[in-house]
Amino acid sequence: MAAAPVIKLRITMLGRMDVRAVTGEPLLPRSRKTRAVLAILALEAPNLVSRQRLADLLWSRRGEEQARGSLRQALHELQEALGTDGRSLIIATRETVALDDVGVWTDARALPALARDRVEALNLLQTELLSDLDGLDAAFDTWLADQRRRLRDIALEAATARLTAATTAEARAQESRRVLAIDPAQEPIWRIMIRAEAERGDRGAAFAAWEECRRVFAERFRSAPSPETAALAESLRGEVAVQAPQPVRRTTLRGARLGVLPFKMLGDGADPEVSLGLAGEITAALARFRWLVLVDSASLAAVERQERPEGALDLDFSLSGTVQRAGERVRVTLRLTDHRPPEAVVWAERFDRDAGDLLVLQDEIAAEVVARVDPEILLIEANRAASRHSVMSTAYDLLLRAIPAIYRLDREAYMRAGALLAEATKLEPDYAPAFAWHAYWHLFLVGQGWAPAGMDVLEKSEELASRAVALDPSDAQALTILAHVRAFLHHRVDEAVTLYERALQLNPNLPMAWVFSALALSYRGDQEEAMRRWDRYKRLAPLHPHAFFFDSARLVPLLMLRRHEEVDAVARQVTALHTGFTFPYKLWLSALGHLGRHEDAAKVSARLLTMEADFNLAKARARSPLKRPDDLAHYLAGLRKAGLS
């Protein structure tokens, strides 16, 4: 049996940061930014972290050369602070830095594995991570918020697992309280606690739990618990027997569980730094997609080293691949595996790049991979949820069932999707994606001309999108949808552009943000930048499942640039992808009017009016978010020439 590694360094990050030698000697660096460098390395260990990434996280407002110089100074200070034994744990090359975690104990990494079995570890996980390092840099604050949320999710999953394993009413009541201390919006858990107290024979405690549930929902979420919970509380007044359900695994509630496995190196020319750096960049980029649950890379590395049995991580999906270098070219082959029966490879792609600048290579491949993998997983999850005969009443599951209908745009199914999303927001009023997707649903309701008379879609969509952002200010997709609501529905284009910039800072690999920001800039009159942003989306995700909508966005700047022949060509392509989406027909019709193609215009107009019978010039003028009078006049003139009245 191998001897346990000798611990040279103990790093405490839950609460205020502290660093000590095994002898107890304090080794905490003086500078807060140097402490932050150590924190990043400790949480990423043993993975390599690029110097560029460290500089971007902590000195994002400085020029590249100045930021690199500040990082060198911080690393020098860190090595001096750690002393003779600790200094050897910092592994630095010209482009990367890493912490040798074999000789390091870190509470934020050690405690998650103990949380299910030891209550004290679970309690410590709820302490705020690095509570003394807020405000160092906007980029670092975002990273820190992501790490805090990750630990909170781990604690919540552990607490839910303990509740699942509870066999007595007393234990269920106790473990329910632990879950609710982490996330009081888990309404199914409130019901479990109410039932458990009633089973123990303490109806007073059951009613007290109900009153606490009502107070929490009123104060935190400005809403009431669902009728199901109210009915449960009311049933306690009589003799109605209520069977206690088992809580659902946390990861089935809020997202797919994904891991990026260490990439394998092929051939003599393979560079370990490329393989490790690329896996790290992809993991960091995927973590920006809020609905994905990223498994700690150190745990995956342990499985690869067979320190833990296969299957111990319980992954839904894994991303694996190979890296091969030949001369000045690098080939990266990746595949996404769905581990639910029947296990299968569901996506694969090959990337060939010049090996001149390895950091640029890593950034480019990581950006394209995550932009393509995210929608693939979302559609797989959605189709699986839609095909189940018996569906759990969780907001995540309801959202998944709604998504295929949003993509298909079949009116009857679309209305059912709206009902599912409305139910999801009521069921879990803290779940930001449910509110964001419900706001997104309202956008198509208006765009397709399906909004019922008297329905205040503008107010409702704004309310839903704003709630999503309030629940999770770091959710780039929620910010993007709020911005699109402001631009498309409310015509507040300048506000939207500001929101898009924030969304792209949070997740520069979100295709939706590039597409919708392109639309807003086109509405404002900046057609060249709009085209550049659309091109960026297309490089990231050329085969996006929502391409029928995203590709249609290019029609707006093309029409405003008077490139009518191109509008005709693009409109034919996008309407072939989805014949029932009305948006491209309106721009196409205007271009055909300007081209004088009256026969083609008549066919397009007839098709459009079968889908949106009341579309006319007055409606086109009222709906259009185009801000420049010349642009709006050009759009309307084309429709008029095409025969629209």
C-alpha cells in the first residue's frame, strides 16, 4: 500500500484565506492579489493555468505587458511567502503555472468528498469561499462567484443525498432542514419536512414548518407556495394520510452532469502542455453555461489514475479526445459521450490548427467546442425528457419538456410549452433558467403573431427576464434574453446593447449573445459591426440547432445595407430550414419589393399571411425596432412595393 503523501502546505479558503506550513507557521502572502493567484492555482490543481488567464482574471484593466509584469511580481511574492518547502510546489513555465497538489491540503477541495458522510464537513462547505477577496477585479469577482456557486451546489447535492438516505421521520425532518438552510426555495423539500414532522406525531412542528415556508416565499420571492403544498398543510387538520416521496437527485433537478476527461497525447511530437491546457480551457469555458454541472477536474484525473473506481463520478456526459502534433500543425479530435443507457457517442469533431501560438490555439478550439457542445447536450436532454411517460415535477424537467416545442414552433405544442414554463416558475421560484426561457417564449409569441388579444406580453416578458437576471446576475443567457426583450419588444436598443456587452463578458462563447447583439447593433444603424458579430456566431456554432432563427438575423443588416440579392439568397436558405418561422419572410418580402420581383413577392406574401393573417404596413411599422428613420423607411418601402398595404 502506497504511503500517504507528505503534506507541506495547508490552505484554508472557506471563510478568510489562511495558509500554513505543516508546523503551523503562517505563510499567507501579504498582497491580496497574490493570495488570489494561490487560490486559483489551488482550486485548479494539478491542472496547468495559463499566465494569460491569471493576468486576465486579476489585472483585466491593464495592458497585456503590464498585466504580465504584475503577475510575475505576484508569483515572486508567492514563492517568497511559501518558504523553502512550499516554494517547490509552484511549477512555473514561460506560459503556464500550476500547483503541485500532492503536498497540499485545501479545505475547499477536501471537504466536498466528505460532505455526505460527515455533518461538520457539510456545515463548513456553507461558509463563504474567500470571504476577504471580493472586489479585486471584475473578472476575478465573476470567477469567485462561480466557485462559490459550485461549492453551494456540491453542498446542496450532499445534503439532498443525506435526505434520500434517511430512513426515519426524525432523520428526514433533520436532513430536510439542512437542505433548506442551503436553498430555501426547494419547495418539494418543504413538503418532505412537513410530512416528516406529521409522521413523528408533532403536528405543531408540521404547521410551524408550513408557516416558515410561507414566510420564506413571501419575503424572498414575493410569491406563495404552490397549491400542492398548501393542500398538504390543510390535510394535516384532518385524517388524510399522505405518503412521503423520496427527493430527487440534485443533478436531475438543475442540469446535466458533465466532465472533461484529460486528453490523450498521440505521437512523439505531442505536447503535454497543449493537452492539459486545452482541457482546462474547455472546462473553464463550459462552466460559464449555468445549466451544466461541471465535475471537478481533479476527480476526473483521479479516475484516470484509477484512484477511484470507474463510474464513481456518475457522469451524464463526458468530453474526451486526443491531441496530435506533426511539425507546425496540431490536430485535436474530440467526442462527447452520453453515458445513460444505451451509452453512445453523440457528437464528434476534429480541429486542425497551426501550432504557432499555443494559447491562441487553445482559446479558439475551446470557444468553438463549448459553443457546439452546449446546444447538443441541451437538445439531447430535452428530447429525453419529452419521451418519458412519467415525468418528475421539477422545474428543470418541465423546462426540458418545453424546449423542443420552442424550436419546432408548432402553435398548439408551443402553447403547451408556455404552460409548462409557467408551472416551472411557480414550482421553483428561485430557478433563473425557467424565468429566462419563459421570457424567450414570449418573444416568439409576439414575433409569430400568436399573442392573444388583451395579453400584456411586453410587461410579462420584461418581468420574467428581469426576474431571471435578479436570481442569477452572472447568467449570460438570462442577460441576453433580457436584452433581446428590451430591443425587440420594447425598442430600447441602447439599454439592450449595454446588457449584451455584460453577457459577452460573462460568456464570450454564447452564440445567442453574438446573434442578438448583432441584431441590436443593426437596429441602431451599425451594420458593419452587426455583420462582424453575426460572423463570430457562425464561426462558433455553424450548425446550431436554432440556426433557422440565428441565421435569419443576418437579413437585417443585409437589408439595411441595400444588399437585396443577398437577402433573397439567405432568406431562401433559412426558410428551407424552418418554413413556419415568420421573421425572415418579412425581410425577404421587403427585399423582393425593392428588386421588383413581383411574382416572387406574391408567393412570399401569401405564405407569410397564412401564418400571420393580420400582418400589414401599420403592424410592421409598430413592431419594428429600427431606430434610424432612413432604415425604417427603406424596410417599409420594400413591403409597400411588394404589395403589402
